[in-house]
Amino acid sequence: MANAKKIPSWNATSAVLATMVPQFAPTHRWNEYRVWEVWEEAVGEALARKACPTKIQNGKLFVTVSSSVLMQELQFAKATLRERINKKLGASVVRDIMFVIGHVRERMLRQSMPDHRPLPVYTEITIPQLSRPEIEAAFSKLLEARRRRLLQKGELRSGITSRESGKTV
């Protein structure tokens, strides 16, 4: 039988990086770099779309914001933001936050938006059975008045108005 070559074992990427990285950057800098990982979770998705960290230097985090109005609001919330970020990092890494106005690239939503369901054709809308007949009658009356008005204007054709070509009525 021929001698089989011994295949070297694979090392996990984290193990390789752990041996190489200390040569490149001090370990306290790694906590600073993690700011980008925890940013959206710490500040919320809505704010993360309009503000993003650009650099961190000696505990000072520089954040680019999309408008001066937002920058003013964030100045008031600076201490709270700093506490949230440090809590997510598990260490007191960010000592100060500086806001700078600039272009913030629109972030993608984590979850995809639900498909847009078209509205039913206006003439096919019916009033569901309600527990109170007076409310049901009022809705029916309102629906019929809207249909008559659209017919008078000539806009009721297959449920789409001429002004709102993308929406059903």
C-alpha cells in the first residue's frame, strides 16, 4: 500500500487572526472597531439610516449625520448614545461623540418590505357585517356617495382614477 500524504489540518480563521492580529493593532483598539458592529443595535434602525460612525480616535467617535437638524437633536442625546454604545460594547470605549454633517449612504432594511397588495376595485368594496347597524348604514351611505361622485366626474373606470393612476379607489 502506498504511503498516504498527511493532509495538514485546517485552523479556524479566528485562531489564525488571534495569532496574527496582535502584531498589527493593540487589543484595546479592537473594542473601538466593534463600534461599527453594535451601532445599529445601540442607536436604532431609524437613526442608523441617517447617521453612521466614520472613525474613532482615542475614545472620540466621529459620526456623520445627514442634516443639521438631526445633528442638533443628537447633541442633546449625546450622553445617552454614548452610554448605549458602551453598554453594547461591554466597556467604556467611547468617551465623546463628535457629529459632522455629510452624506450618509441609505442603509438597506434588515427585513424585506412586504409585497404591496393592490386595493380591491372600488366598485367591489362591500361593507362587512358590523354589530351596530347604524354604523354599517353610515359606511354604506358614504361608499355610495363616493361612487356617485366618481361616476359624475367620469373617474370611476375599473376602480382607477385618472389622477391616481397607481392607486385604486
